[in-house]
Amino acid sequence: DLESHLQRCQQLSVTVLTDHQDLNNTELRTILNSTAPQQYRIRAKLRTYKPQKLYQSVKLHCSKCNSLQEIPDGDDFDLILQGSAVTTPNPELHNTSWYDSVTWTTRDQKQRKIAIHFVKHDEMLQQPEDTLLMIEGGTLKEVWKLTKRFKCVIPVRSTECSLELLDLSAPFLLQGNIKYYGCKQCSTPKPIKGLSSIAAEQRPSWEPTEIAQVLGIEPLQYVFIMKFTLVDGTGALNAYLFDY
């Protein structure tokens, strides 16, 4: 894996970066005193790399405001779900023209009220692997169970007049084992009923980008970012790796 490879590189006396074989080696001091952009071939040692843990290299990036964010902890999502479960699902918002609703009360001491809204296509429910559903009052464990069977899951809560997304600290969409987040700064959440326009398409695909668009969400992208410090005795050069 990359982490053990980097550790081996640190143990070697010299690491050779072999790109641009047609160029002569250039000292880092010369590169640091040059104006970008240029192409160089260097012979250098890897002094340090950050972050030290590979999982810490994955961040969330907003292409609109160019911000980098840490991926929220699963416990944070669970707390948001618990907070939203305090509000009882509003029965007046159930079984509309574009979704069917199912409700039940848990048998534990809390006796939580849970509602699941299945979005319809041509007034019919789709196959589970093609279905988008919205859940109110569910726990993290219950949400993950649903993602294993249904294509898309959106956590929501009731207001007096409509369903709405949770705080954008929580994912606005879950698909398989992937959580999709929106940028708090660049998003302007729109009413959930915008999803009905996708359901009305000839073959609703429930693509995350399309869902984000109708919900007024500026999606964050998962990126891989690392910083390497290279030395050759004449200077130290920071090299950054940034990729989707």
C-alpha cells in the first residue's frame, strides 16, 4: 500500500524521480529560484510526508469556493439523525402524488416514530435497486440497512408544510456505501418536491449530480491530497499531490 511504500522511501538514502529522462538533474536551489512553470528532473531524498495516516489524506473539496473540508465522523451523522428523530413525522405529508409512505413505531423504550417515503415513477413503485426513498426518524444502523437494499436514501425531517433535508453536516444522499455531502457555503437548499421532476423522467436514473441540482446542493467531491518534502542538500522543495 502507499503508506508502507512511503515508509520504505524514507529509509532509502536517495529516491530518484525518473520523469523527464531527457533532462539533466537540476538542484533544488535552482528550481526554488526559478519562475514557474518549468520542467525539471531532480535527484532528491524524501524527508517527510503528510498526513502520516493514509485515511487522513482523503478530504472533501468544493469546486465552486475551492474549500477543503474534513470528512465528518460517522458519530456526528448519528447525532444529527438522533436530533431529527425528536420531531415526530407529520402525517399530513404522507402519501402524496409522487411518493408512498410507510410508518411504524419502534418496540424499544424510546418508541421512535419512523417514516419511509418511497418515490414513485408513473404512479408505480420501482424495483428496490432502482428506488429512491426518504427516511425520517431512523438511526444510523437503520439507514445503512436501507442503503444495502435500495438505490438511494435521503434522510429528511418534517416541518409543518413540507419535508426538508437535514443539516448539511449530514450527507444529503446515501448510495451504496458512499455518503454524498453538500457545501454549506455554496448550497441553497430547495424544496424536496423538486425530486418529483426526476421521478417524472422516462427512466429515472437518480444520479447524485442530478439529485444535487434539483435540491439546490453544491456537491462536495472526495479528493486525495498529500504533501511531500524533498531535499538534496541545496534546498527543500514541497510537492503536493491532489487528485479526485
